[in-house]
Amino acid sequence: MARVRLILADDHEVVRIGLRALLSRRPDFEIVDEASTGQEAVRKALMHRPDVIIMDVRMGGMNGIEACREIVRLLPNTKVIMLTSYGDDETLFEAIAAGASGFVLKQIGSDDLIRAIENVVQGQSSLDPATTSRVLARMREMARKREESAFSALTEQELRVLMHLAEGRTNREIADLLMLGEGTVRNYVSNIFAKLHVNNRAEAAAYAVAHNIRDYL
């Protein structure tokens, strides 16, 4: 069986030493590198292309969530497990939105962390039952708000396109950000105009800002 290649990213050396000591006991785990900042985690992820990164949420400079977002964008096959001392809902939802495959508290037992790694390697998410319930409740609430919102006629992808349009980005820039063809983005923009009953990009952008589009993404 191929070994699971890991990077440990935490700004506290003591935490990294503890994680290395724990995970090195497993013959099927290989720790290929460590990082103490988000920027370093991104750089070393690109260098080693690991299977899993154990990433601390709070690090100086680029934090763990920002680093997670960048790594998932650049290396979609690399899984990121966010590690935090605080299980607040906002951090949890930010981590999931950034593309994290798992979210675990530093207080969990060693067996739980190993299980989380095994789960994400197998393509599953790794959230405990209580966390999963909170995520599902949040998703249901977001869906309800969207249905009642000024953007109810738009699809998820159209919402993303509109948000970038409102930031002043061109179709080419939006295409690059969302990994779509420029023609596809052009079609999305036309659909948005029709659904929102606006005539041009300026009107669409004004509509998006006036109705707080960021609250729905």
C-alpha cells in the first residue's frame, strides 16, 4: 500500500514536534516536510504535492484558512485538515468554504486524528457528528435565505460570477478565477442580466452591492 505523504503546518514548533511524534508511529504515514506559516505551507505543498496537510487555522501573515484556499485551488488532489484550538462556528464554516476536507480540534485523541487522515485520503470529509449537524443546519438556513433573497433566480455559479463582476473583473478574469471558458462566463453574464432585469454590467454590479451579495456566498 502506498504511504500517505503529509505536511505539518503550525506556527508552534512544540505542536509540530508532537504531531510528528504521533504520526511517525504509523508505518503507512510519511511526513515529508513542516511549515510554520501559511505562505510556507503553500510553497512546500507545491514542492512536495503531499496527500494531506495538517494545517493550523491561526498563523501569522497568511492564516491557515487562506493557505488552505490557495492550496486547494492549486493542488485539488491534496487534502487539507484544519487543526484548531477553537471550535467556533464561523471558523468552521470559513474552513469548509475554503475547501478543507476535515476540521479537528487540537484536544482530540490521537486515534481520532489518525481516523480523520484516513477518511480524507479515502475521499471522505472528516467532521464529528455534532459538527456535521451544525454544518447542515447552516446550509439549510443559507438555502432558506437565498430562496427569499433578491438573488433567488440565480444559480450558485451565477452568484459567483455576479460577485466577481461587481468587483469590476472582466469576463477573462472571472473565467480564470472560476476555471471556466470565457464564452461560458459570457453566457452566465447574459443570463444574469435577464434574470435581474438589468441592461449592463454597471447596473448588475449596483444591484449586487445594493443587495449585499456577499451575504449569500
